[in-house]
Amino acid sequence: MSQDETRILIIDDEAAIRSLLKSSLESHSYETKEAITAKAGLIQAKDFHPHLILLDLGLPDMNGLEVLKELRSWTQIPIIILTVTDDEAIKVRLLDAGADDYLTKPFGTHELLARVRVALRHRGHEEATPIFRSGDLEVNLSERKVSVNGEVVKLTSTEFEVLTLLVRDHGKVIPQAQIMKKVWGILAEEQSHYLRIYINQLRKKIEVNTSEPKHILTEPGVGYRLV
């Protein structure tokens, strides 16, 4: 899918932010649609069929977190949250609710475009690797499906990307730097805290006891291993 075929929905009530996003994205051949309220955004999410959503956390008619949860009840398209907060606890809640990434305001065009490319790459990734099974865990990379004890587990695009890397080299220790480089590319140096957050999120979803993980193991000071 080329950029000029990629549709991005902007849900933000700030005119200046919408203008920045629209001009930055359209100058790189993305097609955009704007919504200034949560209600309008939810309608456009179904009518516009976007490949990516940029969602402001502070909308006038509904909390952005609730909008995120509503979207995740029926779609797994990448969602990047726009927020003024740098509070890690809030960011964890956003990731836990299904956000693929977040941008802290103010942000520059370079960072915006880089994160958009990463999110779209994760969503478009296809893999024909055989199904991985270990105990109660099953990962089907070609169908992008994960299940625990036969129950399907919903992962965000980025969570699935991290798990995919671990599955490909299961049994081996994957260095943290290698995971960050492959998942976040040129942004890797800025994502050191991201990886820890995503590993924690994955453990919450696939481990019976997160304090004593059986699948995603930490090798202190080195990286992670999937068994």
C-alpha cells in the first residue's frame, strides 16, 4: 500500500494541531479526514475506513481513553494517542487499553511522520511462519492471532510486533537493543522505556502469573527470551 492510498483520521478539537497534522501528512501524500469531537470521530472511523487514527486524549465530549476503548471494541487498526501529559502511569493505561503509540505535545513533524510510518509498518506486516505453541500459549503469525488456553487474546499492533520477534527466535535471548531497533527503527534510542512497558503489557495478556512468567523470560542486563 502506497502512501497516497493510506487514509489517516485526525480526531482533535484544537484547530492549530489539526492544521499541523493535516499539512504534515498531506505533504507526504497521506489522505486525511478531520473530526473535532469524539462522536464525529467514531462515525468517521466507520465511514472513512482509515488505516490509522490520530486520537487526542482531551476531547470536549468524551475522554480520549473511552474513545480508544470504544474503537478497540470493533477494530484493531493502529491508533496513536496525542497527549499533553508525560505521566508514565497514564501512558501504561493507554497502552493497556489498546493504543499502539502516543505522541506528547508539542511534537515536531519529523517525530510525527516517523511514528506514523512505524505504526503503519506494524499493521501491514505479514508473516508466514508456522504456528508457535508452548504450553497454554499459541501464536499464529500468518493470521496474527494469539490464544491462551484456547481463548483468543487481543494484542495491539506493536505488542504483536514485539511478540513476533520473540517467536521467530524462540528459545534464544534477544538483546533489548535488537528488539528496539527492529520495532522502532530510527526512534530506537528514544524507546528504552517503551520496551519494558510493552513486555509488561504482553505478560499481563499471556502469562498466568506476571510475577513468575513462564513464557517471556528476562535475562537481566541482556534481553528477553520466549520459551
